[in-house]
Amino acid sequence: MSQRIRGQEATVQIVVDGDVKGGSFAKITDFNLTPRTDVVETPFLGEIEDDLDIQHHGYDFDFSLHEQDRKTHELLLQIVAREQTRQAHPAVNIVVTFAYRAGEPAQTIVLENCFMKMDSLSIGGRKEYVGNKFSGKCKTLSAL
């Protein structure tokens, strides 16, 4: 039996202002996390090879979901209203838990203090599910 885990063994929870969002936010179809890391080369006179350095700038993420209630619209309107009234962006954390196989303990990571936006609302066709895409950035990722 393969020890690789599948999407069914990973859960993604969106937490906004301390409230775990359910409904549509429990119907995430894909989630991507990309570290924003640069490898910087610095040339010095008299040296044959460049010095290498790593600069880490945080994380980008995106996810898609199937809409089943108005929670996605409510979050979009909340973010827009706060921006228009010059209030702070909602406190968004994303909790990802991996359930490993063969007795390996589960791992949970938390993307903290994320800035998130809705990228699109897609109505594909008469028999297609209505979907939303979100993306965002955060500086901190911690493991529990």
C-alpha cells in the first residue's frame, strides 16, 4: 500500500476573526501554497563564483471551492466594506492538517494573518457547479 496521502487526507479550514468558516468554505476543491523565496547571486571582484543567498518573503496561496451558501459573498463584502471605511482587513488564518498513513502523526500548519481576496466567481454552465477562487499572501507559517 502506498504511503502517499491524497487530498481526502488533508483538510483546509478558513478562520476569519476567530470564526471557523463552514458551508462553502468546507467545499474546497484544491489548495496551493507557494513559498516566496528568492535565491540571490552576488558577484564579487576577484572571485570566480558568485555568492548565493536565500531571501524568504512569505507565502502565496490560492484555493477553489464550490458555492453552497452565501458565506463567500459575505466575506467578500466584509473585506470590501472594511477597505472602503479604512478599517483593518479581517484577521484571516488558514489551518491545513495532513493525516499521514502507517502510524505517522498528523501535521498541522497555520498560515497566520493572511491577506485574502476573491479572484473570481464562476458560473460554468447549466449543469456545472458554481465556483469561487480565492488567493492571498501571508508572512508567517507555523507548525503545530
